[in-house]
Amino acid sequence: MKKLILFIPLAVFLVMGVLLYRGLFLNPQKLDSVLEGKPVPYFQLQDLYDPDKLITNDNIKGQVALLNVWGTWCPSCMYEHPFLMGLAKQNILPIYGINYRDEREAAIQLLAKDGNPYVLNVYDDKGRLGLDLGVYGAPESFLVDHKGIIRFRFAGPIDNKVWTDTLLPMVKQLQAEAKGASRL
């Protein structure tokens, strides 16, 4: 019996090793969002530029949009930023920013220097909205339909490949659905 007890730490170590090894092959971009198919959670937060202006989830309804969670502290967000600037210039869909757990002045300075791709920018300094959205980190983006329903979540920086292969086909489909609904 005493010899069997000596093997317990080895068994625990082996189980943990298998779980950690399996985790190496998970793709965080393919993690499901429990909010897909559900409305954007209700929020009422300050505008990044104007603390007296409140933005709510009603501000993002009416057309297919991209919610982009970002921060100045996030290197992947800085990688993604030039692509978002180009995307904003194409005027395919509005991009709404969620400045996540950041310092207001740092965010404003960065956008003044590098450009602002966002139609509106929510200041989520405490991360409440990010928590409600189930954000794991930044950048994360949510494709939202014209009714304010989250249709897709993407974790990681958006680049041309992600946009062309994954997001753009969904955007076109959602925009066609919105057009069809407006005709009724």
C-alpha cells in the first residue's frame, strides 16, 4: 500500500503533462464565444475622447459592424492597427473600438499619431465590457449584425488573410441579410 502511494505524484505529473501538451495545439482564435447568436451585452460607458458622452450598445445597432477590443499596451493591436486604418478607408463597415484596460491619454495620443479607424471608441478602463464579452485578451474582434447580435468572435490580430478568408465573406452575407430584412 505504501509503495502505491509513492506513485500518486508520478500519476498526477503524467496527467498534467498530457493536459499541458494537448493545450499546446489549441488555437485561441477558434475558441467559441458563448455570446455568438446573442445581443451585445448592455453597456453604458464613456467615449474615449469625451468623458461626458456616454456610449451604449444601442449606438452600434442598425448596420453590420466590427467591434474591436484594443489597447496601447498590446503589441498585436499595434500590428493590427495599420490594417484597420486601411479597412476604415474602404468604408465596407463601421469599426467600433473598445479601448480595453488602458490609459485614456495614451490611447488618445496613439490615435492622434497613427490615425483613428474607429467610428466610436468606448473607454473600458476597468474592463467591465471586455469581461461581459468574454474577452481573453487583446486584440479581439466581434462581428455584429444590424440587429446588434454577435455573429462571430475572432481572437488575435486581423490582417489581410483573416479579413479575406474569414471575415469578409461573413460581412457580405450579413449585409445581404440586412438588405433583405429592410425590404420587408
